[in-house]
Amino acid sequence: MTLIVCAMKLEAKPFLNALECVMIEKHAVSKVYQGEIAGSKVVVSCCGVGVDKSASTVQSLIECFDISRVIMSGTACGIAPDLGIGDTVISEESLFHERLKEIKTTCDTENTETCINADPTLLKHAKTIIEKKPFDHPVFFGRISTGKSFVSGKNRDLIAKNYHPLCADMETAAVAEVCFASNISFIAVRSISDNEVNSGIGAFLRYAALAAKRSFIVVRELLVELKNAEDQAGC
């Protein structure tokens, strides 16, 4: 079963609207929605904003449900200058940009011990859907960085200089870390709600719903591809 986890209900709303055969359960840490999207059995839950909430929620859900993979979906702050509002980033790897400051000043592709790779099978299928069905908006693959606070102003420049992510958020690396420790497949799909040109909380509030919908569109197609691959394999 696939766990789709979003930080906020705004990000989960497109998934909840698409759910069929819905069963709602009040879990210890969050409300859980079980059902099907594109023929795939899924659990959808909001983990809350931030590193600690996302990690504890996902850990609890993995322990309580028969979860084989986790897909993180939602919004992110664009760090790379060529990322526009609504563009989507699919994680190849993730890292903690704040935690790493205590260890070293940079993290590059040679320092892989500080980065958590996305599941290679999920990444392969994600690339397949881009090849099969180009989306109406740009989709990029690369690094997502995670910190404890909303990214804006000078922080964006520091993160870009030291860690070179495409985008930044407050949950992805925390969830990736939990999944890695639990031997659960993980990938993140985050769309840009704010960037250098449209920055700050105001921009986020204007574009968060658009970004959430864009992430949902990509995740839905990934679920279709995964279901087709499983059917062909006789799973």
C-alpha cells in the first residue's frame, strides 16, 4: 500500500477529492483516509508542518499500516533560479540544510553520506511517466533540501550556495530519513509555491493551491504507472 503524506490539508485536498471507496480513521497522530486513486490502494494523511511532526507522523503510520512505499507531496520554495511558480521537482536525493551546518559548510555529490537517495525503482517509474506523458508544466529531477523554518531572503542565497538544491521545504528529508531507517521506498514530489521573484508568505498563500494541484497531477500519474507495472508483473 502507498502512503501519500502531505504537510498541510491544502496539499492533501486534491488527493482527498480523488479518493474512491474512502474509509476515514482517526489515528493517534492524524486523521487517515484509506481508499483508491487511479486503481491503487493508498493511505492519505497530513503529517503537519515541520521536521519533527513529519518524522513522527510517518513513523507512526508505517508502524500501523501495511505501507510498502511513501510518496511525499506538496509545496516547496524554489531555490534554483530557473524554477518558476508551479514547476514540479521530483527528488533524486534530499538533505537537511540546517543540520549540515553543524557538520560541514558544503554538501555536494561527492558527500553522499549526508544525502538520502530516493528509491531507485520509484525514481525510474517517475522518469518513465515524464517520457510517456509530458505534463503541461515543467518537471525537474534533483535535490530537495529541508530545514526547520520557512525559506526567504538571505537564507535562500545561503542554501543555494552551500547545498545546491532545486528547492527547499520543511519535511522531505525528515520523511526520507524515517523511510530509509524503516527500509521503506520513498520519493518526494514538490511543486513551487514561492521563489526568488515571488517570495515570502504572501506568495506562498497566493500560489500554494496551484502548487499542490500540480504535485497531485504528477503523483496521480506515478500511481497509474506503478499500478500498471505491478499488474504486468502479476503482483
